Amino acid sequence: MTTVGKILVLFIMAFSLILSAISTVVFTTSKNWKTATEAERKKVTDVTVKLKEQAAKTEAAQKDLEAANASYEAKTKQHLDRIKSIEDANALAVNQATTAKSQVADAQQTAKAALEEAEARRKETLQLRDQKSLVEKQGNEFKLHTAELNDKIRELERAMETATKNNTDLRERVAKFSTLLRSQGLSDDISQIKGMESPPPVVGEVKRVEATNRKFEATIGSNDGLVPGHELYLFRTSPRPEYIGKAEVLSVDPNQSVLQVKGTTYQGKKIQEGDIVSSTIKPRL
């Protein structure tokens, strides 16, 4: 036998052993496929039943879920409507609060203005009350002053009556003396009669001074008892008391007179308007 033949014999023997081994394994592992199939079919049936049950449960759960979703949506809509209502109420409350705040501010401003006006009225009332008291006081003083003036008027009326009576008597006496003077060939013009006696107590002021500063006019005259020839004194009171000199009455009118400086003034002082003309060395000013 050739080598190739030997190799082929060995190969066939090895292949036979392998087939024997495979057959043994198949035999040992073989099963009853009918029984297995029925068992698997039963399992499939059970699974199918369970699947149907689960599908029913799933459908019921889906319906419950849909109902829950509908309820949720309804409740959500209800809550949203409630939230919108609350928000609208809050917005209205905010607007009302803003309006109320503005009204309170306006009321406070009005109250402040009213208080200021009341305070001004109170001060004005107090001022008017003080003015009323002052006016009443002045009125009382005026009444008293009026009563005093009425008393003085009555006194002056009585004095006027007496003076009128004395004037009438004096006129009669002057008429008699004038008649007597004319019967003796003398003039009865008093302005022509020189003052032989001391002048009556009089005080006046220098009214106008001539350029020569020798002659001047005074505010006293025949109504004060002056006649030509009377000698008067000149004084100055401002800015300090000063003696100026003497002056002689040259002519008289009822309310004024013309005088001339006798000799020279003291220390050559100039006569000024407003200087004092008096019949005494110390006039009562």
C-alpha cells in the first residue's frame, strides 16, 4: 500500500470518528420538538393574554390620563382665570391706591394751605384787634381832648366876651382921648408917638435883613404893644447862645415892625434871619 493510500485510510478513519462523535452529541441533545413547540405556543398565548390585559389597562390608563389632562386643563384654565382676576383686582387696587395717594397729597396740600390761611387770618385778626384797641384808645383820648377843647372854647368865648367888652370900653376911651388930643392941637396917630416908656414884654424873630445889615424886619408889631422908639435886644440861640446887640423900632404894623441897629453889633456880628428880638435881656423862648 502506498503512502497515499495509507493517508487516505487514516483520513477516512478520522472522519468516521468525527461523525460518530457528532452523532453521539446529536443524540444526547435531541428533544421532543412537538412538546417544546406546544409549550412555547402556550407561553405565546399567555403572553398574548397578558398583552391584551396590559393593552386594556393601557387603554384605561390612557382614558384616565386624558380625563386627568382634561381636568388638569380645566383646573389650569380655572386657576389662570383666577390669577387673571386677581391680577386685574391687584391692578385696580394699585390704581385706586395711586389715586388715593394723589388725593391724600392734594388733601394734605389743601390742608396745609388752609392752615396757612387760617394762621394768616389769625394774625390779621390779632392785628385788627390791636388796631381796634388802639383806635378805641385814640377815640377815648379824642373824646377827652374834645371835651378839653370844648372847655377851652367856652373859656375863650367867655374871655372873648370879656375882651369884646373891654375893647368896646377901650374904643370909647380912645375916642375920648383922641377928641381931647385933637382939641389941644395934637395928633392922635399912635404910630407918630415915640415910645417914652419901656416896651412891653415881647419876643419875636428877625424876618428879613437889609443888605447894609443895619435895618431888619421883625415878626412883632403894634398888636404886641410896640411903638416907634422902643428899644429891643438881639440874640442868637443856634448853634450856641450869643448876644448881638440893641435895635430901635423905626415903624410898626399890626404884625411886624422895622428896626435899626443902635450903634454897632457886639464884636461886629452879622444879623441873620431867625435871630431873636426881645424886650428883655433874657427872653423867655
